[in-house]
Amino acid sequence: MIKKSVVKSKNQYKVTFEVPSDLIGAGREVRVLANFNDWSWDGGLVMKNGKGTYKASTELPAGHYQFRYLVDGWDWKNDDSAEAYTDSGYGTINCCFALDAIAAKKAAPKKAAPKKAAPAKKAAAKPAAKKAAPKKAAPAKKAAPKKAAPAKKAAAKKADDLKRIEGIGPKIAGLLNDANIHTFAQLGKASPKKLADVLQAAGARFRLAKPDTWQEQAKLAAAGKDAELKTLQDSLKGGRR
């Protein structure tokens, strides 16, 4: 899991990495290796173990980043809640996240001094108005018939947790929801082109995500075939074969 918060005084972000101890095991040495520390074990971000998680923080400028967790110098682990995943080029999958540019604060506009009101001019005396002839009342119009209210649409189906699909993190799940994909059944029926278009439109950090197995996983989840879904996911890396 990654948490981000803006450090306004430095125009940077504080980024906190957390990984459950259950995934790693107690008493192990865990470091964050990433493109911001040249994937170096010696320069890796050391994670401290406490209260069920390994945790470490650093400050980073806006940009696109890839990372993985390295345990005891040899055992690589990925973050199950990463924003996206990409091929490392070495037969493995890297986790990805992005930090957007921090907008500069605009100075509040100064309030203009209130203008003094000009002294009111005396109104010239008007001649007495002539009495208007009484107007005839217009015939009452017939009220238009009221239109029947349109029937209410059937309640939307309950959304599924799309993050159960390996390769889909919280950000990508939100993008799919915006594209009206809320359930496993809808994801299973979505065409590869639609999924590619959703990722392409979301920007560079999501274009590297590979939805190759999302539909297959979603169909199993929709059918309640949890055992078959787990077997499939055990054979995947970042949602890819």
C-alpha cells in the first residue's frame, strides 16, 4: 500500500510504503528498491517492522515511479495495491505509481476601497398622472393536462470489488467504474478494445498495464468459481501469464 501527502514547503510529496508482515514474515530485512534509488540494495529504503506491517517513508518530487520490495537481498515481492504494473524487461513485473505536479497557490486579490456614494439629486416634481381606463379582464386559460411522471429506472446492480482481479489496483478500478464497468459480469463482457481505450485515455502511467487476463478472471469471479479463480491467479504475475 502507498500513501501520499503534499509537503507544501518543499513542493514535494511524502510517500509512505506499507506491506503486511503476513506477506513477508517477521524478523526479515525489507527494503524498497525503485527507479528513484537506482534499484540499489545499499541505497534501498529500509522498512521497519511494527504493528503488523513493514513501513518506510521518503520525500519525492512529482513524476512517474516503479518499485518492488526486496527481502533479505534476494526475495522479491510486489505490492498488491499498486496503482498499476508494468513489465520490467527482465521477465518480471514492477509496481507503478505517479505523483502529479503540485499547483502553485494564487495570491488572493486585494479588495478595492469602497467608493463614496454621490449625493442624491432632488427629483423634479412630476405632473399628476391621468387616470388610466380600467382594463377588461382576459378570459381564463384552460390548464394544460399534466404529463405523467416517467417511471423510475430499476435500481442499479450492486457493484463488485474489481480489485479482486489481479492486475487491477484502486486507481484502475476507479477508471473502470467511470467507464460504467462496476461488476465482474460487466468486466467479463467488456471488449479488449474498450479496456485498452480506458487505459489509454487515463494517461501514460496506465498505458503499460496489461488487461490480458482480466476478462477471464472476471468471468470466474462472476460465476462464483473462487477455487478456479485462485488457481488461475496463482499462475499470474501482476495479472499476466
